[in-house]
Amino acid sequence: MSPAPDPAAMEERNPGAAIEIAGLRKSFGEKIVLNGVNLGVRPGESLVIIGGSGTGKSVLLKCILGLLQPDSGTIMIDGIDMTEAPGGDRADVRRRTGMLFQGGALFDSLNVWRNVTFALTQGRARKGRSMRSLAVELLAKVGLDESVADLRPAEISGGMQKRVALARAIASRPDLVFFDEPTTGLDPIRANTINDLIRGLVTDLGCSAITITHDMESARRIADRVAMLHEGRIIWQGPVEMLDDSGNARVDKFINGRTD
């Protein structure tokens, strides 16, 4: 279990985590989902993976997180191959990782501040005063005031729930954060608020980030670099500034929503 971070230390930048994925393959029966994915993330970089529904984005994320075992290939995180590392090494990497799930995935039975600090306490009622204080600090970072801390998830809006989930994702001051379709179900104004919060938090923390999305507005606001996954392979990657001038017909078709 990770110790609770000093709130003052939350202002310090992490070095971020380096990720190198090589030859990653994953099939389900005869269906090939990942077919030799090669991809890297530099320390402190925000990488956004785009692609249509069913192209393998979520499967790739689950393989990186260790929720799925790939058929072959390597996933190196700061020199540790997560596909074959001992349990202790995997646990160490996961303790340095934050995750924002697509639906928020808050615990209905816990109030907001206990949701935010769940990874630090494993849901146990311990260090209540200091944990609540830390949660309030984290909620402030995502634009929520202390009045929200004692409410249940059902008592706040969907956009606020997403912010609470974002606060939880950074609670352990991770050096690697994953965002799974962070703006799904939000209207454009709330979606842009979440995008800007993610970009700001990633910059402030100095962590490495991987976001999967089909929302091009999110990609443009969050990314330093963009990679497109198509038919199980990365078919293009480059700086976000090059997205409109990728030279790849499939990328151009996808980002402009063309059906021709």
C-alpha cells in the first residue's frame, strides 16, 4: 500500500515513466485484435491513442495495465517487462500508476473524499482526518470545493463525478496515468473542462500519460503526441501539431469524420 503523499509535495513534478511496447499481439480465438503494436512514451509525455470503435484501443490499455496477458511481445515500463515480471515488481509499477476509468467507476457506498483516497487506504476507515484533508486538496485541483467531500456520488452530477474520479487518479501522485475515454457522456462544455483539467494536471505533475479516445477535440487538447491504431497496428504517430498534415489517408479520414 502506498503511503499518503504530503499535500505540499503534490506541487513537485514527477520524472514520469518511460514505456516501450514492442511486437505486442493479442487474439481472442481466431480474432486478432493487436497485431504487432510498437509504441513508446517518453517520460513526462502525454500520448493520445486514437482509432475507431473495435480497433483494439481498450485491449491495448488493458495489456499495459496487466489486466490482460498478451500472446507475445514486450511492455517495458522503466526497464521492467510487465509481461513476465514477478508479482512484486508489477505491484511496484502499479503503485506508481493512476487510472481514470471511462464511467468514473466511483464506489456508490463511499462518500466523495473516501473515493478520492481509496487507493491510499484500500477503503479502510483509517487516518480519517488527514485523508479527508488530502482529498479536499485534490478536489480543489479539479475545481471542486470542500462542500462536495461528504456527499455520495449519486448526489453530484456526471461532470462532477468525472472530476472526482480524476482527483482519485492523481491521489497517489503517480508518474504514469491512464485515461480511458475521459469525455464520454459529457456535453461539449463539460468535456472541454475535463480535457483542460487533464492537460493541466499532467503538466503540473510531470507524469507520463496515455489517453485512449475517439474524441478529436480531446486528442488535440490533451496530447503532446498522437498515435492511430487501425486493424491491430499503429499506422501513424507524430506530434499533435502534425495531426492535420499526417500524410496518412486513414488518419485524415478519421480526424475529419469522412465516410467516403
